[in-house]
Amino acid sequence: SVLSQAIITDQNRQLLYLGIIAPITFWITTLICAPMIDGYNHLSWMVSELGALGTKSQYIFTIGLVLSSAFNIVFVVGLWRFCKKKNLNKVPLFFFLMYSFLAGPGLYPMPLPEHGYVGLPMLLIIFAPLVTLLFWYKRRDVIKINTLVIICTVLFGLGFLVYFPDILSDYFGLKQRFLYTAWTIWSIGISYKSSLKNK
């Protein structure tokens, strides 16, 4: 019926809104944890140092990262339904899902050996904007993402500087945060655009 369809549409819109809540949860977590560590500097210190083993902020950091990852998974479910309804290619959703590997470094804090690799798949988020543009470009009647892709690709490119230690050598934290800022803009942008079109 029309009523049941309206309810389903509204429910899915709520799932899509989690694309806004997921990255905001990450940033709130970092802002809560940072004052708990003496001398913490967002520009030079690694994000993972907020949840290092034995720190006062360890468990808050872990909870925040796990929550952010969980919210993202539900967001991807909403995107899956949106893609199915609008007949959009679902391949880009794989790259959206990679953000949820953020939980790994939270569950295996520094300096545990697992910390170095449990979150590695998350780096694939760097390719999310370009892959999404590749598969959705011909469906601009459904969702327009060109400007969003350009902005996020530039920011992801700046974040890729984490692999070039000689560039901005004293600002590793800043380089990391370029990655998180790019993902935040990307996730919120897609969440907003898809929820508007989720009719």
C-alpha cells in the first residue's frame, strides 16, 4: 500500500542519516579524548595515540570508534536499499563499508602488534569518490556528485601524504586528519544527497 511504502521510505531515510552521524561520532570521540592526555596535539600526534594502551582515554576511544564503525555499516545498508530502489550500481558500497575497519585500531590499541594492520582495509576509502563517480556518472538524474568528488579527492590526496614522512614531517596528525576530513565531507554529502532523493 501507499502507507506501507511511505513508512519503508522514511525508515530508510533514517538509515541514510547515519552517514552524517558516523563521522561526527569519530570527531566527538577525538575531542573528548584529547584533553585527557597531557600535551596532546591534534596537528602532530597520531589519532591512535588517543586510545593507546593504558591511557585514561583508551576505553572512550575504543567505544567511539566502534560506534562510528557500526553507524557506518547501518548507513551502508541504507545506501544498498537506495541503490536497489534507484537502480544504481552497488560496487561503490564496498568502499563505503571499508570505513568500518576503523573499529580495528580501537579494539587493538597501540602498541599491540595487531594495531598496525587491523585497520589497513580502511585506506581503501581513499578511492571511494572516484569509484562512485565511475559507476554513478551516467545516473546524474538520480544523484549529482561531481563537485563533492573533486573536493574529497583533493583532501584524500593531501591525506595520502602520511606515506611521505619528509613532507610536513612535524605534522603527521594533520596529514591523518586530512583523510578523516575528506571522509567526513564525503559521507555527509552522500548521506544528504541520497536522503533527499530517497522518495
